[in-house]
Amino acid sequence: MLYQSLVDFKGWTFIAQILNLFLQMYLFKKFLFEPVKKIFARRRQEVDELYAEADKARLDAETARSDYESRLRSADEEARAITAQAVQSARLAGDEIVSGAKREAAAMREKAGRDIELERRKATSALKNEISDLAIELAEKVVRREIDPAQHAELIDGFIDELGDDHA
């Protein structure tokens, strides 16, 4: 009979057990499940916040990267522009130096031409003076007489003209 008492159905025991089950469920729900749900909700909120911060940090990093790339491109373009400007300035300076050297060379050639012409005139004049002196000496020796200044000038001019015609 011992085993049969375990299987017997007793109404009040059954109702007490059902009430005990409901009471346990209520207590578990009240003191165990609700706090655990709150912990899970709080933990889920923390995880969501972490994900939001990570997304924000990723967006900030992408923005910073795009800004960096933009500045890098801008700096590269600026460097190219500066290089092009420097090359252009160097070309202009080189052209200016070459043209200045050409102008200076032309001026030197012109001055040398003037100097040569001046020296030629001086040499011609000195030669004329020397020839006139020689002509006077020769004329005095040949004629052995005194020549007046008008005849002297006439003789010199004639002699120079003859010399000029022979050398020209």
C-alpha cells in the first residue's frame, strides 16, 4: 500500500500543489525573472550604445580620412602649381639672362666697331700728319727753297689726295 498512496488522488493536496506552483511561478517572476529582464535590457542598452559609439567613431574616422585625402590632393595640386610656377620663373629668368647677354654682346660689338673706327681715323690722321711732314721735308730738300704757307698747304693736300687715291 505504500506505493498506492503515491498514486492516489487527493483533491486538497492537488489544489495545494497547484496553488504552490502558481505561488512559486509568481515569486520567480517577481523576484527572479523581472530583475533578470531588467539586467538583460540594461545590458542590451549598453551594447546598443557601444554599437552607436563604434558607428560614430567609424563615421568620424571615414570623415577624417576623406578630409585627409582631400587635403593631400590639394597639397599635391599646390605642389604641382608651385613647381610649374618655379619652372616658368626659371625659364623667364633664363630668357631674360640670355637676352641681357645678347644685348650686352651687341653693345660690346657696337662699341668695338666705334672704337675700331675711331682708331682707324686716328691712324689715318696720324698717317696723314706723318706723310705731310715727310712731304714737307722732301719738298724742302728737292726745292731747297722756302715755301710759303699757302703753297705748303696746297702741296700737302695734293700729295694726300694722290695717296688716298692710290690706297683706296
